[in-house]
Amino acid sequence: MSKINLDVRDNYEYFEELTYSEKNIKDNPIILEPKRNNRDWLKQSTKVDHSTIEENIKLIIEKKLSLYKYGIKLHCPSFTEKPYFRFDSDGPAHRNKTDQPLNEQLITTPHFNSFDKKGQEFAYKSDVLKSEEDAKAIVENLDFGISHFFQETNLKLNNGEEFPEIKVTEPELFEIEPEIDPLNGIEFLD
């Protein structure tokens, strides 16, 4: 996390407006699909309408097929090359390059990633994520993570306080008929 983002540094007020002013999405549910370049991950992006900025902004949700690893990002390609704000549910801790004592520079997951006025990326935990119980619930449930991300970034669904349902497309191996006993008609030996 040592490279300076010049786009953010040179336009910090714009970055803050992109990140924290009211935004809205209309897609519900958001259906995650396999990533083309990595079948271990599911991904979907949806258009974000900003209250004051007319730009192509995307909400990107990525989830690893294994449990508890997902990321949520905001990206505006016309502003900066990489996502400008993100949430990591799992993964390595990040070390912030600050004047704080060394033991306070290490930020474990889950955490948010943002930028300071100098364009330096840093990780932080919201008050909610500082609670071990709340952080555990957010890590284990993508819906809780989406809800918290929406709160942190002032993002809304259809201008309301709800958040979108996240669905995963999973192929069914065979059709399940719960009314039929699969063992019906089988004779068991004593």
C-alpha cells in the first residue's frame, strides 16, 4: 500500500464527494456469476447513480467460492484506474504507513481501504468492525457486509434504506423433488 494515487491526491475533494455523498443503485437482486479469468471467484458489477456527479461509477462485488472471502468496491474509471474505495472481508492484514506506533499500523481484516489527502492508501476499521462479534457476523454473511458497505459509503437501493439481495448462480446437478422419497421402492436387506 505504498504507491501514491495521484488522481486522489490532486482531486481529494472530488474523491470525498465520490465516496461519501449519496449514491443509488437500482439493481435488485444482484446475481454473482463466475469470473471469466478465475472460476474460484464469483463477480458482478452494477451501475451507481451519484447524487451530484455524472460519471460511470460501478459497485463491484466479488466472492470466493470458499466461505467468508469477499470484496466490495466502488470504481470510477474516468477518475482513477483502480477502485477508489473497497472492503475486504478476509486476507492479509495491511500495514498503514503513518506516524502511529508500529502496533497501531497493522490493520487486520475485515477492513475498509480508502485514501488520505496525500493519495496514500490506508486500511481502517469502522466502529462496527472494531467489535469482534459484529466483525465476525459481517465476515460470515455477505448480506451484512453489503449493508455495512452501504452505510459507510452512503449508498442506497432505490433511494431507500434497504440494500440489495445478493444471489449466486449455482448449477443444479439434478432436479430435487422434495415431495418424493428418494428411497421409495427400494428393498433393504436385513
